[in-house]
Amino acid sequence: MPVIESRCVVPLPVEEAFAVSQTTGETRKRWDPFIRRQYFVDGATAPGKGVRTYTVQRFGFRMESEYVSYNPPSNVGMKMTKGSWFFERLAGGWKFTPAADDPGSTLAVWRYNFACRPKWLAPLAERIGAVILQRDMDRRIQGFARGCSDPLVLAAVR
């Protein structure tokens, strides 16, 4: 099962970096190039373990996911519960720790794993998928880093 990872250091304390990562609506769209639309389902109004979200990705792919962990300000984990036909499984986690070399800054590490279907196509699809998802995740974490310096995003989390 392929695993992809992206990381960056942002000039915010862990609590604020985590808060930026959990923004929603127009604030989230300011920094997250992955999301075209995203909302909570089942009447939820905030993230938390067991909360589900519905996401439409920028190319139109749709996915429902569930928070499997939510531990502010250190980490959050999710798994896809419904999604595109070619993913058998998709899960990820975002971890936030104080940056060792830069006091007051945060190291963000985002890691995803996935499996493709059908089984006979998975070896090729997973190699291609790892390249595409890595590029998408790198672009997304770069957007997160920009969001951590965006005055409007920061105003929303402060």
C-alpha cells in the first residue's frame, strides 16, 4: 500500500498552525487548493472524532470521510468512507509538533496511504496514483504554509 508524505515548517505556534489546518468554508478555500467544496454531514458543525465530511475535490472527485482521531493541537486523522471507484482505501493523518530548530514555529507532517482497485490494475494504478497524489499533497501543504502567513486566515483563527 503506497504511503506519501509532505512536510513544511510554518512560522506559527503549534496551536495556531493546527487551527489553520482545521478552517472551513471560504477561509479554508483561501489556502487549500485541493478543495472546491467541503462541508460537515449529519448536522455536525465542527470537526471531531467520528464527524464526517463531504468533499468535492478541485477536479470534481467526491469523497465522504470520517475523522478517526482529533487531538488538538497535535494531530488529526481521517479515512475515506465513500469515494471514487478507483480507491479501495484512502486514509491520512496530519501531525503538528514544535519545530526543533525554530522556536515558535511548527513542523507540519501530512501522511496519506491508499490502495487502488480493481486488484489486477492496482500495481500500475498505485504507482501512477502515488506520483499524482504526492504532487497534489505537496501543492496542498504549500498552500497551508501560505495560509499560515495570510492575514485573513490568521484573523479567522485568532
